[in-house]
Amino acid sequence: MIAIGGCIGTGLFMASGEAIRSAGPGGALIAYAAIGLMVYFLMTSLGEMATYLPVSGSFSTYASRYVDPSLGFALGWNYWFNWVITVAVDVSIAAIVISYWEPMTIIPTWGWSLIFFSIIVLLNMLSVKAYGESEYWFSFIKVVTVIVFLAVGLLTIFGIMGGEYIGFKNFNLDDAPLLGGDFSGRFLSILGVFLIAGFSFQGTELIGITAGESEDPEKNIPKAIKQVFWRILIFYILAIFVIGLIIPYTSPQLLGADVSEIAKSPFTLVFEKAHWTFAAALMNAVILTSILSAGNSGMYASTRMLYAMGKDGMAHKNFQKTNKHGVPVLALLATALVVMVIFVIQANFEKAVDYVLAASGLTGFIAWLGIALSHYRFRRAYVKQGKDINDLVYKAKWFPFGPILAVILCVLVIIGQDSKLIFEGVFDLEGVIITYMGIPFFLFFYFYHKLKYKTSIVPLNEVDLSKK
């Protein structure tokens, strides 16, 4: 349930409308299916490594062992920074969302942000069980919402609800289902949705982060990958299909939807088509839940990453200390402190936040790229050192096609962030800096560690394949 809910958030509830508007319903389906396939391969890659070596550091540790210690260092700090920013942004957005209800405005937005932040820190301070329990219920709410949405949507399509048979008329409206004109135009429109789809699926790698604290990772990790991913993919694909059938891509209501404009959520629009007058209030509550869930997961992920880096010597050794409940308290408090600093910056220097967010914008894709590279090297080293792959508890399918495809798509998405520059030659200096700022930020950590410790790519026959 947690793994399913972890990928259902504002990316689905809000950004799905932008995807349909940009590429058409067919283009959005293709983009989400392609990125979904890539994520599946990444999850199987991560699953193979996580069942072999279940550690809280996950892909940071794997990259250090199987590729290059400098890569692991850069991935770890970059990923930690990304989630720190995510938590700061989430508590700010949650305060805006709850202001939808007039009685809640009695407390200022900064007050709500502090309340939500305190709750998130408290849940992570108690124990991993408290985190898991809270995430279970957050996820349960989101999953139920999507199921109800799909049921209402299908009934609306056939005119059982809403009083009008819709069928496929909106799906094939004008230039739909694929927008962009010729082949190159359609490719660019779908590439643009790759970015949206990629951000929507980010968070799947949390399965690897939690492996170190799973009761039975050799059993639970493969189960999560096999049973959960397809449900996530089906949720996204079916939801976009339903939205594309009911709401025409030409609808101006699909433009510019964000969490402060709940009435423009495609989910809200579909519920309203079914004459659910309370749709906006319902989706506001669900989106608030999604944001708090993301913040809760972000605090957990960043704390465990800092803990793992302390354990691996990539951060201060005190960050590896835990209390009697297994919670790395110092790592949690340090992370919370940085979140507060970013929150204050965000509240007082709006322009600075654009650059801070840009620095972390590509982190998810860079992390995925690191997972694919690590798995490719892990499997090659495993065979090189004379081990039998049949001894692996969980084997990723389609190797080496899976990780190679993931690398290609990740690179394509990263480069294609500024499609106007790449394909049209339109150069905007500030836009380029903001778009690609995450790359030099990552490279800074990589070369800092490389120059300081003089590391190199680990030869396959020297890769550490021990299970400790």
C-alpha cells in the first residue's frame, strides 16, 4: 500500500491535465507508458541489488561499491538535498491548500507550515513503524480516491452519470489523439510529457531506501516490485485515459493547474461532470493528504540517506548514531534544521528559491541514472567474479536491455529539459541556467570527492560483492 501510494500524488492529480493538454490524450498515454516501462526496469534493477545487499543508503551505497565512490558520494548528497527542498516546499504548499477552507485562514500560512512540519518531524522521530503506519493511511486515502475516480469516470463516459454519453468523441477531437502535426512535432510534444511523467513516477526508488529496515527484504522487496508497480502503472494509464475521454484537450481548464487552483484539477473536472458538487472540496482534502505524504516520505528518505552516508564515511560519523527505536536522531535533526533554513529563504527571497529548486530539479533522473549504471556494473562484476546469477534471490529481467534502456531514456529526458534550445536553437541564458542547474550541482559533489580522494572506477574483478 505504501509503495502504491508513494507514486500517487500531485503528479497524477494535477499535472496529468497539463500532459494531456500538451501532447493530446494519445501522446500522454504513450509518454506515461514509456516512462512507466523505464521505471519498471529501474525497480527490477534496484530490487536485485536491494535483496542482495539491503542497506538504508540504497543506490548511493551501490554506486560507491559497484561503480565509483565519487559517484556514490555525489548521488547521496544530491538526493539528500533534493528531498530536503521537497519537504520545505511541501509544508509551504500544504499551508496554501488548507487555506481553501475559510475557517482555516484564522491561522497564517507560516503557522500552518510550522504545524505540518512539526507533525512530519514527530512522525519520523517516533520510529520507523510510526512512519510506516502514517504512510499506510496516507496511501490508502489516495488509492481509494483513484479507484472511486476511475469508477465515476467510466460511468460518466457511458452516460450513466452526468446524463450525457461521451464515448470517444473527445479522445479523437480535432488533432487528437496525438498533437504536434508531423512526426517531429509529435515526438517533441511527447518528449515534453516525458518530463511530466518522470516527475510523477519519482519516489519509486524509496523501496530501495526502506530495504535496510524491512523485516524480510529478500521476500518483501520482490513482492513490492512484482505486485505494486503494475498497479501504479494501471492507475496512471487508466486515469489519463479516463480524463482524455471526458475532458477535451482543448479545455482551457487543463492549463496552469497547480495545488492552489484545485478547481482546475482534471480529477475535479471529471467529478463535476458527474455532478458531484463537492468535488473541489474532496480533491482539496486528497491533495493536502498527498502533499503531507510526500513531505513525510521526503523527511524519511533524506534522514536515512544522511544516516547511510555517515555510516559509509561520506558524512560526519555522528549521523550514523540511532536511538533505541532505530531512528537516526542526529541525522533527522540536521535535516530538519536545513529544511527550516530553506523554508525561511523561501518565505523571504522568492527568486532565490527558483534557483534552489532548479538545483534539485534533475536529481530524480540523476538518481535513476545512477541506479541503472550501478546495476549494470553489479551484474557484470557478479559474473566476472565467477558467481552464478541463479544464486541471486531476485533477478532483474531483460538484463542488460533494461538498464541500458533506462540510461538512454534518462539521458534523453535530462538533455531534453530545454527542448526549445535543443531542437529549435532558442537560447535563453537564465532559462538554461535554471533548467540545467542540477547538473553542475551534481558534478560539484562528484569532482570534489574525486579530487580529494583520487578515486577511480572500480575494476570489475575488484568490486566488493560482500553482503556487509
